[in-house]
Amino acid sequence: MTPLFEILANLCLGAVCAEHILPVSHPMTQQKCEANAAHVVSTWIDKHPAYTVKDQSCMSVAALAPKAISVTETAPNHFVHFGKVEDVIAGSDGDVANTGFIIGSDGVAVIDSGTTRFVGESLYLAVRQKTDLPINWLILTHMHPDHILGAEVFQEAGAEVIGSEKLNSAVGIRAESYVGNMLRLLGEKQVHGTKVILPTKAVSGTFEIDLGGRVLTLANYKTAHTNNDLSVFDQTSSTLWTGDLAFLEHVPALDGSINGWIDVLETLTSMKARAIIPGHGRFVADHPDGLQPTLSYLKALRLEVREALAKGENLATTASHAGTGLRADWQMFVSFNARNATNAYVELEWE
């Protein structure tokens, strides 16, 4: 196979400069890369007018392998990157969500894109280490920034960006705060080049993607983890990507409806699948066993909040203790449980 090349550009936002991969939608030889680099960089700058360019170059895909994110082949041509189980904090790279890609005979679908452009570029390079087929789809499982802020990389690579029918509006009203929060948490150097983009295709109900001999079934749900959750079922490997409908290791984070989330998980337990890829947690789980930790946590939390409401406890008191007996089962518990209890209380007090 002819060696393929990617465009590297040294881009500056004020005094902060960083080297970025600028993908294109067609594989390039060295000659084509060198012929197209200036135009590609100029087009990128036009779309990001706050940036300037110092220089650009071309480098082979093989030579860029050290920049690729680590992936695990959990089934033939089915690759998962397991994010870290930690907070997005200063000094980290923000790589905390599970992402990955599936390769068919005609093209590739990427599932979620990570917290920053740099994470997205690393995932893109992981794809390119495995195949030169076109990246036809980027599937976003829900609105949270650790899953979507690297999306522009794949749009540049030619992917159509798809999500739940409610994702566009959910992201649109939060876009400015998402980038601002990441800047505050990670700093300008790590968030460099990151831009929110909106999906170009919406899923209502279910939708099938044929990658060539490999069909993915996408489905959205009533409000659960969020109001825009989307799952991806790879029929070939019988693997269900749940997004943040399922958590392992990392305590669940409630940003939607506790009742709705429990209902959705109970429905998913009856689905015919072999394995699940959770939104967080560093391993593939058997189905339906991998859904049970999240379901058990939510049911226990709901029960405690209902009992507190029956006793007439106020919100602050309930949030201080509800669910705390589950702490030993989860990482990141202190960061999320009180907020979960608060959101559950606000919902359940109107039952």
C-alpha cells in the first residue's frame, strides 16, 4: 500500500501555539499532501479567524503512530479507547470518556470524539493506523463535553455527524459554557483548537448505518442520563455502545431523569446483545450484567430520596446523605453523588 500522509500545522491563538493534525476527506500521498497543505490550512484559518499559522508540513501516517490514542480490538474491526476514570482537572489531558470506531468494508464509524481537539486528533490517528477507508460517520451518544468536543476533527475528515434529535438544541445552548469550562479546567494549551460543532443528522427512534457488510443500529430514548441519549448496536459483534446510559467504575452522573433512566436500563436488559461498552469504565462488560451496577445505584438512590421526602427532609439534608452507603462501590463518588441526589430530589418531590 502506498504510504499515506497527513497535514500538520503549527497554529497560534495569541501567544499560545500548538501543532495540530488537519484531516481531509481523502487519503493523500506525500505529493498530494504537499500540494494541498497550504489550501487546507488557509481554509481552516478562515473558519477559525482568531488563529494564525506559523508553518505547515506533511508527515506519514506511520510516523504519526506515537501520537495515536491507544485502542483495544474487542471484536474483529471493532476498536475501543478506554478513557481514564478521573476528573477533568488542571494538569490532565481531559481524556476521560470511552470512545472508539468500527470498520466495515466500505467505511468507518467513530463513536464519540473526546474532550478536546487534541483527543479527537489522537483518535483520528488511531483510525488511520488501522485503515485508509473513509470515515463516513461520527456518532455522538449525548451532549456532555467529554464525548463531543473533538468532533470537528472528524467533520474535517468527511464524517457526517449524527446524534439524537434533541442533541443539536442541547449542545447549542451550552456550547459557549462547554468550551469556557474546559479552558478553566484544562488551560489554553490543552484546549487549543477546540470548537463546538453541531450534528448534521438527527435520529428519531432508530436509524441504521451500513458500513459495508456491517450494520449499526442507532436508537434514542426518553429522558434518562440526559434528554438526548443515543445507543449504538453493532450487529456483527453483538456489542452495544451505551454512551453514559451505563457506567462502570465511575459513579453514574444524573443529568436527566432518574425514573426515565431506570426505565431505559430495564428495557435494555432484555435486548439481545453479547457485550456492552459503557460510557465510562475501562473494560467491556457482558450483557446484561454490565447494566446492573448503574441500575442498582439508581434504584437505591431513588429509594433513599423517596424515603427522605416521605419524612419531610429538605433538599440539603437529603443531598448530604442519600446514596452515601454506596460509596465503596464507585470511584469519583464525592464529585457526583450529592448532585445526583439533588437532581433526584427535585424530580421526585413532584411525584
